[in-house]
Amino acid sequence: MKLKNRDSNSKLVYSTELGRICPSCKKGNTHTIPKGDGKIRVERSTKGRKGKGVTLIRGLPLEGASLKEFAKKLKQKCGTGGTVKNGVIEIQGDHRDLLVEHLNTVGYKAVKAGG
């Protein structure tokens, strides 16, 4: 795939060819998720959700379909809904204690984060 009229002074505004654009290199999103420090952080957040609390799980070394499948198992464990956004699992409600315990029994090193 070759971009036409590539000038050093021009900026890509919108393109459907490459998907999301990386802000640092201005290329398609081909970067991998950084490995981090090996800890899974489980935190509670209400920011941007009109006061509704969700449990966020960050730092899992999974990507794509395997992350979604693992999120599905966690949602079933909690008996609630949720989603996966940008490599972060969001579970509806405050289930930090249950999730930290479950992640530690599965073999991940999970810790509570935040207040």
C-alpha cells in the first residue's frame, strides 16, 4: 500500500485505509501492547459513566480474541456485563475483591489499584 503525494509538510487528517492512526509515528495501528511490569491492576472507576461504577482490569498479557474470551469468563464469574476497550476489560459494578482472588488463583499476579 503506497500513499500518493506524500509531503513532509502535509498531515493525514482521515483515512479508511489504515484504521486508527498512531499519534507518534502517524502510521496505521500496527503497534503491540506493551508488556508492562507483569502486574494485573484491578481498579474501580466512575469517570465518564454518570456515576455508575465499573471495575477496570489493566495489564493482562493477552490480545484480541483471547482477551475477549477471558473477559467473557470474568463477566460470567461476576454474573454481570462488561466490555473490552483498548486492551482494558471493563466489568459493570464493583467486583474488585472477587476478581483479584480469581486472577490470583488462575495464575496472574493481580493487585488492587486506586483508592
